[in-house]
Amino acid sequence: MNELVVETMDSYNQYIKNIVNGCELIYTNLRNNDEHVLKAILQFSEGVSWLIEVNQKLAGLGYPNEFSITTIETFFQEVNSGLEIQDYLLVADLFEYEIKPFFETVSLYDVTN
């Protein structure tokens, strides 16, 4: 396995692990009316977009790893809908009860080879 591929897989794996904490931060801050939470949600969506891109590129190189893009797109739509109507409790619930559990079960790349 090429060194760049291994480093990319390591970065992907680390981000998956960190995103769970990010979800906790987002839903806690939404419930506490923290004004900086919208920036955290933007960073979350940028990070998830990066995960999708990396996942697709690694699959194209012959390193498939299950990651439901359809599920992620549904989450984005639901979060955007909640933000549009300023229902921050709904968005907090999405992050706590749907998005966080999803990322807790995402498969990591095996980089031990």
C-alpha cells in the first residue's frame, strides 16, 4: 500500500473518531443557545464532504469502505430544514440521536497491511 494512501486512510479514520465528539459539541451548544454553534455546523458539513470525497477516491483506487452517502445527504437535508425554521432543538436531536450514532458505526480503514 502506497504511503499517501496509508496517510489518507489514517486521516480519514482519525476524523471519523473525532466527528463523534464534534456531534456532542454541536448538540450541547445548540441546546445552550451558543452563538458559535453555526460555525461548528459549517465545519462539520465541510468535514463530512471531505470524508465523502476521500471515501470515493479510495474506492476508485481499489480500497472500498462502506459509507452511506445517501444517509449523509438525508442528514444534511434534515439539518438544513431545521436551521431554516430555526428549530434548534430539532437539529440538536438530529445530531444526538441520528448523526452521532451513524458515525459511531462507520467502518474504519484497515491500515495494518
